Amino acid sequence: MKTHDERIAEMTFASVYPHYIAKVEKKSRTKEELHQVIEWLTGFDERQLQTQIDAKATFGTFFQQATINPNAHLITGLICGYRVEEIENQLTQKVRYLDKLVDELAKGKKMEKILRTA
């Protein structure tokens, strides 16, 4: 039986991406804002993000190819019952960082707070 971390590593970004869009749009945020958040965390611009989706990249590959924002460690709090700052598996932590940012966007947080600029 696969561990939680192994299952996350093998999930494709493309399989989760539509859920991210639906979550933020349901709360009157935009796909553009979602992309801004993803680019802040991963360094992927629109074209690079589409390449990851088209390639059906796993989260393992997706985050191997990403350039994680140096301020990502400022993302803290609970997501799926875990404190993101305490997750030991690096890949799982990065996926949860992304989940947390999407969550904050959907909850109406100001973009400068989400992007840890303020």
C-alpha cells in the first residue's frame, strides 16, 4: 500500500488544476489570479504551466522543475489538518503550500498577503 507522500508524488498536476480553478471561481476570484499565485510559488509562467498540464506532469515532476519562491517558507497554517510548516516530506510540503495559497485566494485574502509581499 502506498504512503500518503507517494500518492501525492504520483498525482498529476493536470488532475488537480481544474479543482483549483473551480474553487477560486466559485468564490469570485479569477483564473488569472490563480495563475499569479502559481507563478509566485513555482516560477512557471502561463506557457510553462500549460506545458506541465499538457505533459500530465506528476506533482513530483512539477515541483522538480519549479523554482520555488524564496519566501515560500512564510506560508504557514493548517491545510487538510496538517500545519504546512511542519510537513517533513519536501514534496508534500510544496503541494500543501500550493493548496494553502489556493485556499487563501478562495477565501478572499488580498493578493499582496497571499504572495507574502506585505
